[in-house]
Amino acid sequence: MNSIIQFTSRLIRGQSTSTDVHKFNGGVHPPGYKDDSTTRPIGTLAIPEKLILPLRQHVGYIPKIKVHVSDHVLKGQMLAEAEGSVSAAIHAPTSGTVTAISKEVIPHPSGLPDMCITLTPDGKDTWATLQPVDWRNTAKKDLVASLRLSGIVGLGGATFPTHIKVRADGKSHVHTLVINAAECEPYITCDDMLMRERADEIVKGIEIVQYLLGAENCVIGIEDNKPEATIAMSEACKSLANVSVKAVPTLYPSGDARRLIHLLLGTEIPHDKRSTDVGVQVFNVATVLAIYRYFAFGEPAVNRIVTMTGSVNSPQNFEVLFGTPLQSLITAAGGAKADTTHFIMGGPMMGFDLPTIDVPITKAANCIIAATPDLFAPPPPAMPCIRCARCADACPVNLQPQELYWFAKSDNFEKARDYNLFDCIECGCCTYVCPSNIPLVQYYRYAKSEIIAADKAKEAADLARERNEFRLARIEREKLERAQKHAERAASAKTDEPKTEGEKPANTMAADDAKKAAIAAAVERAKALKLAVAHAEGQINNSQEETKATPAEAQSHTNESAMAEQAKVEQAVTEQAKKDKQALIAAAIERAKAQKLAAAQAGVAPKNIENISATVQAEISEIDAIREKVKQTVDAKNSD
């Protein structure tokens, strides 16, 4: 008991529970408004009549839907699986039926609808078959792959998929794990109550994360305005070696990861580096608790602790199922007061106004504030900048906010980039202290969005230019390849040219000889055919003369003989023409095959095959003409 009293007294004096902390530049100390929601323990919200689960609840790609309308699902069953490397799965918060897959309004500053899965609970809250993981006896690679199925993201508000943060990339070695329990924004107390009531489970989750990262040391950073949480975590960590608890000053934004690392370790992270590049990784207390529940019991991410505070009758922290309508949470807190004008998701410094109370609770919803004009008065009109430099004094990143404001206002985005615009964490300290009431953060967000849009357009243009250059290079390469082939063919033909004038290449001579032989054979066959025709005509004439000289009684017998002879001649001519035609075709086919073979061996195209084929066709036409002439002659003689 005495040790606890001494510990508390050190907290009151602003001392650390371990070594002294390091200070960072700037920061502000707005009123906390935390006591209202820490007087009651964490409450459990009843299962609502309808759950609306947005697919966009994390940084990265939206998950791929695995269920259909009318499907009955169990609690913890995967509804949408992670798509790509930076993504997170969505699970059923309770058992029930999928009644719709459609666009619904989600908690986002734009107020635009997005794709959601609507689940109607059956009231049984039946778990699916859970599979705990023995993380002490399982390979780290398998643990990371399993964690990808859990749907766990950073529950401090960043919603970065957790399996990415514990994945060993081989580029850096993490030697120190930092647990972010600062919870620096006003009104938010979900982490405070979590540490008070579930410190043992948080510490068990820290053990798992240390094992996954291979971190030798762990430091838990808690603001000194949370003495009960600090005591609970210190008691829970006694059994762990190399794990310490440090109380940091209550100064916004001490909960920023880089500021907290500087406070606890004195390490300054370069603006172009990640914390893992210097061997440090940061996890939120709610995130490590979710990791413990997943490995110890197999429970995926289906709920979280949410602070419901502000202008409500009973401010309190609740354990809320994802997809629960905001109205259910307001009702559980006793309802909103009459003067409530709107609701804020997150803290008053970095949160945003919700478009309607019909939005669901998501993984990013750590706090809901019922706002009134007394708590959050409308901002007065902005006045001209008086260059008082208070914004520069309050900036925790050591920027020059007034210069960034002028560059953003004048659309001088390149100059704003040169002044490290993207190092701004949008904490709102500059806006908080500005005496001219200038919404500086809004200008920075505008400039960032314009620069990002310009960069994307430039990237698309560069990609199109590279594709066009590649296309032109391909066309030029193909053109050169064709020219090279032509040159090789010309060189091959040149090697076959005659050594002396008038001499022809061997392959050309062979083709000419084949052509001449074919023509000569055709001429000889034509002569033989003409001779056969002439002989046939002579026989017919002789027969007719003999017919005129014979007596009348023999005339009939002679005519019959002449007609028989005529038929024999005509049949002989026809059969000979058929034989000659078939022989010509067969010879032409053989010559074509021989010509192709010779051309292939010589490496040149068979240019003479077409000419030979034409010659053969001419011979065939000539034979047909002679045959027709013979037929006409015979017919004429018969008519006489």
C-alpha cells in the first residue's frame, strides 16, 4: 500500500515511474473532460435489431465479400476476406441472417454511402467454431498468416492492419516495443478504462507481440492524468522482465507515435523514415488486447470499447459490437440532452462531425461526443493573419504553419511541399492557438489533397508516356529485325551469284533446266498427238473413198466399218489425251516437290514453280483444244 501511495504521489508531482522522459517542441493542454465517463465500469451493450457492417473500416483495400443475401452466419464467421497485402477481414459480430448487401451511409466526413453488409441477429449469439493458436509453439510466419484472418487493425484510430506491423520484412530489426496508452485527446477514456479493468490481458497481449517482433524491451507510455491505469499496468507487468511503465506529461499530442517515441526513448524519427527503421514499433493497448483474445481464444475482431460522452445523461464506456447503430449507443448512455446539435466521432481536436445518427459503429470509433453550442461553440469568422508565430510555437513537428497557410491559400503547392507540408500530422494545435481563428488545418488538408491528386495525374501521365515509348521502341525493334532478315537473305543470295559474267547460280540453273525439260516434253507430246490426229483423218478419208467405189449392195457394210473405225480412233484419241493429261499433272507435282526441296536447301524462295505450273496448264489447254478439233473433224466427215 505504501508503494502505491508513493507511486501516486510521484504521478501528482509529474515524475516518471522510471527514468525521466524527454520533451518535444510545442503542444497544447486543452481541458480534458475525462472524469465524466470514468465514474462507471465498462458496460455491455445489448445486441441491436440490425447490424450494418461497412467494408471500409481500415486503411488499404476493401475486403472481398464471401456471403450472400439470406445466408445464415454464426458469430465470428468471416463475411469478407482481406484483399491484397494491406487489407483486413470483416467478421459477423453475432449470429443471424444476411439481409442486404448494399450501399449505406457510413461514418465518414464526406457523408457519402459505401458498400455495407446488413446482418439481422437471431438473438442466440452463437459462436462459430473457434480455433485458438498455440503461439509459443508455432512458427512466426504461420502466426502472421493467421493474424491476417483475424480482422484486427490499429484500434487507436489509425486502423492500420495489424498483421502488416508484425510482419518481418528483413530490412530492420525491432528491438523496442512501445505501447501507446497516452490517450491524449480530451473526452476519450476507452483506453484508460481498458487498462483499469483488463490489465492482465493487455500484458499477455504484449508478450505475444514481443515474440512476433523479436523485441527485447517494451515501454508502456501513459499520461500522468491516469493514475489508476498506471498503477494497474505496473502491477500487471511485475512478472515480465524488460517491460516498464512510464508516465508522460499530459500534453497534447503526446499520443502521436513519433512524439511518444521521443518522450519515452529520446529518439527522433527522421521525417522520411518509419519508426521500424530505427528499431521501434508502436501498438495501441486495445490492439494488443485484441491480439491476445485472438490467439488465446480464437476470437476475431467483432467488438471494441467506445466512449459515449458529451451532452448525454450518463456518459460511460461500452463494449460495442461492430455495426451497432449509433442510436443504440446513445440510448444506452441515457439519451442525448435536448441541446445536443450534432455528434463527433473521435476527439475534439482530430475528430469529425457525423452526417447522421443512423451511422454504425466501426473499428475506428473510439469515442462519440454529443456536441452542444456550449461545449463546441461555432467558430468565429476568420481574421487576417497577424504573423504572431503562435502556431509555430505550438507545432509539435517544428514546421512553419503560417508559411504553409500562405502557400496553401495561394495554391503554391510546390512551395508548400518544399516546406514539408506532409510532415504535418493535422493535430490542430496551430488552429487551437490561432488568435485570428484561421482554420489552418483545413488549408493544409486542401493543399495535401491537391498535391496528391496532381501526383496521381502525373503518375498516370508518366505511365501512359512510358507505355507509348515502349510501343515505339517495339515498333522500331521489329523494323530493325525485318531489315536484318532482308540483309541476311540478300547476303545469302549474293553468295550464290556467278563468279564470272553471264554465269547463273546453281539453284537458278536447275530451275531453268527443269522448266525447259517440261516445255520440251509438252511439245513432243503435242506433236505426237497431232500426228495421231492426222493419221486418223487419213484413215477416215480412205474409208469414205472406198465407200464411193463399192457397189450399192456393199454400201451399208462399208458405212458400218467406217463408223466403227471412227469410234476406235475417237476412243484412242480420248484415252491418249487422258493419259497425257494425268502424266502432265503427275510430272508437274514431282517437279514442284523437287523445286521446293531445292529451294529449301538453297535458302531461297522457289520462284520458278509458278511459271512451270503455268506452262503445264498451257499444255493441258492445248491438248484439250486438239481433242476438240479431232471431234469436230470426225463429226464433219460423218455429216458428209
